[in-house]
Amino acid sequence: MGRFINDMKRYWRYTVYAAKSQLKTEVANSYLNWAWWVIEPFCFMLIYAFIFGYMLQRTELYYNIYIFIGLAIWDFFNRCVKSSVRMVKRNKSIVSKVYLPKYTLIISDMMVNGFKMMICLLITFGMMVFYRVPVSPLILWMVPLLIIVIIFTFGCCTILLHLGVFVDDMANVINIVLRFIFYLTGIFYNIKAILPEPAASILLKGNPLACLIDGLRSCMLYTQSPDLPLIGIWLLVSLALSALGIRTIYRSENTYVKVI
């Protein structure tokens, strides 16, 4: 843990600089520039709202915002996980010339995707004002819930970064697994309303993203407290995953250059 903290302090400026550079590069040759970070998720929300809200008659209250919260969290997790699998190989020119803890590449990428997630959440607040969603102090639970999302994503990414160095087909496998998880996470439907018990409870308890998204929707839209014991369990799991991933990277990162 001490080494991790020291390395974070030492390489923090590089991590932030890399994240800013990536954000600038993404919009450098675009006519709409940063506006795409707003337009893209908003358009996806409209598509899902039309298909599932209008055509399939989903009846959840504040359905447009309901979808947008799910998409914001899912896009953050999905982008970070996909990117982490090829992180070392994609940054071969840096990794092979200078030393830096490989998880700093993950943190830099998470900063980029986290910035986009924050934009989506700001849009969500705007929509909550537009639809006059009642707000209570319970909305403050969104802060620890988002922190757990970040820690869990980081833990998954560190492990996949390591595996992606040694397993060439890992990216293809992850694409399939993520597509499967997407449909089990309840992005555009209410798991409790669609599935009977005990299947709904098992899915919400066994899928951390479904659990965390459901908690965010509860505290932001419906003035309800999330399932705190379950949230606490996933916090511990997320911390354990992160610790395992960091330790694995430290033990194996000297071999990454030889493999790639």
C-alpha cells in the first residue's frame, strides 16, 4: 500500500497530463469538438427511450432519466474495461522506454472516461430539474456509490490489464462477456419488475453494476436509500479486487516488456 501511494504521488502529474492530452486529441479534428461528449450519450438515451419506453411501453417513473443514469455508469465501466485489456500493448512505445507503474495508464484512461461520466450526470441533474423530480437528502448517497463504481472498475481493469498482456484473445472474450453483462444490468428495464423472485434478488445481489445502478436510481429519482449492507459488501469486494490487481501488476510488470 505504501508503494502504491508513493508511486501515485510521483506519477500523478504525468497521469493528469496524459488524460488531458487524450481528451484534447479526441476532439481535435471534430467540428463539434467537446459537444460530442454531450450529444452522443443524449442520443443513445433518446434511442433507448423510444424503443423501450414508447414501443415496448416501459412504465418506470422518469424513464428518460432512469435510462440516462444507467447509461452513464455503464459507458464508464464498459469503456474502461475494454481499454484496459490492450492498455500495455497500445502504450508499447512508452512502456518499453521508461518505467512507470502500469496501473497509472489505467488511472489516466479512467480520468478521461470519468470526465465524460460527470458530463452525463450533469445532464441528468438538468433533466431532473426539467421533470421536477423531488429531491431529498438521500441523494447524497450517490457520492459513495460513484466512488464504489470507480474502485470496482479500477480493480477489474488492473486484473484485465495483466491478463491482456499474456492472452491475445482476451479482448474478444471481454467483448462477449460485456455484451452479456449489459443485458443483465437493467440499463433499460427494471430488474425487479421484469424478473420474478428470487431471480431478481439474485441478479441484483450478484451483479455489482446492477446493484450500484439500482442504488443510484433509488436515491436520485425515488428518494429511497440504497441497500446499504449489499453496497458495503461490494465496497469490500472492490477494494480486494484493486489490491489484488495492483499486487499482480507490481509482481509481473517487469515481464510485460519481454512479452509485448
